[in-house]
Amino acid sequence: MRLRQRILLMSVTLVAALAIPATAEVVYTQVNASFSVGGYYAIDLNHDGVADFSLRSPILQGLCQSGDQDLWSLTVTPASGNSVAVMSGQPNSGLAAALPNNVAVNATEVYSTATSVMAELQWGYCGSYSLGQWWGIPSGYLALQFRAPDGTIHYGWAKVSTAAYVDRYGVVHSTTVVWGYAYETIAGQAIMTGQTSGD
């Protein structure tokens, strides 16, 4: 084959390769990890040894006008440059959204870089209340916005369930399970909650 034909063949092959759109590649991690009151779990989406999001289950004790007051919460904290979707219509509420399965996670969500409350429970002498979207559902999905080391934005999810109650002695019991998480390797491309592959 002559040199000119080889160059033409290589040029056609290169143009054809560039014309094929990038296919989705999802990195999925199944974990099934649980923690209770006082515990935490770090989500490392891209497995580089750095926590991208942290879930915590703290309990605070204090006083109100009538006596003791306690507060338990489940929170999610994004690492610097990352963010988590918050309840739509209430972007400043500080409440993390609980999305159902098979919902697109993309730029249309409202994201926050601050620590967001998933569930909160307060009880004691000054009354009781519960807060957040994560009550009464078997599991939900956190919508995650992740900044890769090269600065590009990627979208992902984490499947979480939580349950908490206060016993007759005023002691809180909670169990939070992180079932798994995933992210889309193509910058800016949506991922569906629950999606575990690029298909």
C-alpha cells in the first residue's frame, strides 16, 4: 500500500473514531455498610482514598427552659468543591433531598455545598419534633455533584436508609445503612438514581 493511501486510511479511521459519541461509564460501589448513633460513613466516589461526602449521626444534649433536651440527626457533608441536592422549592432549608429510584441526577437539581440534614429528631422537656425527607421511606437516594481532580463536574448518587426512635427511657436508637453509590465518569452527563452501569 502506498504511503498516500495509508495516510488517507488513517485519516478516515481517526475521523470515524472522533464522530462516535462517548458512551456512559458508571462507576458503581456496593457497600451495605451500617452505623448507629455517633457513627459515620465516608463516601469515596472515585476510590482515590479521599472522602467526597461524609454521613454522620451525632447526638447533642442540652437544656431548655424546662429541663433536658436532646437532638439526634443524620447529616451529609460534601468535601470542598462537592455538593448535595437539597429539597426543591426550599434551597436554603438545609434539608437534603430524598430522591426515588430512576430519577435523573443532573444540573437541574438545587445543590448545596454546606452540611445538609437528612433526618432530625428532637425530644425532651420542651417538646419533640422530627424533620427531613428521610422518615418513613425504606430507602432514598442522595443526589451528588462531584468535582473530579481535573476540575470537571460529575453527577452521582448514594442509596441510604435510616430509622431512629426514642425508647421509654429517653434514649435514642438509630440505624443508618449505605447500600451503595455510583457516579458518571463523563463530565456533565446525567446519571439515573439506582443506575449501576452505562447501559
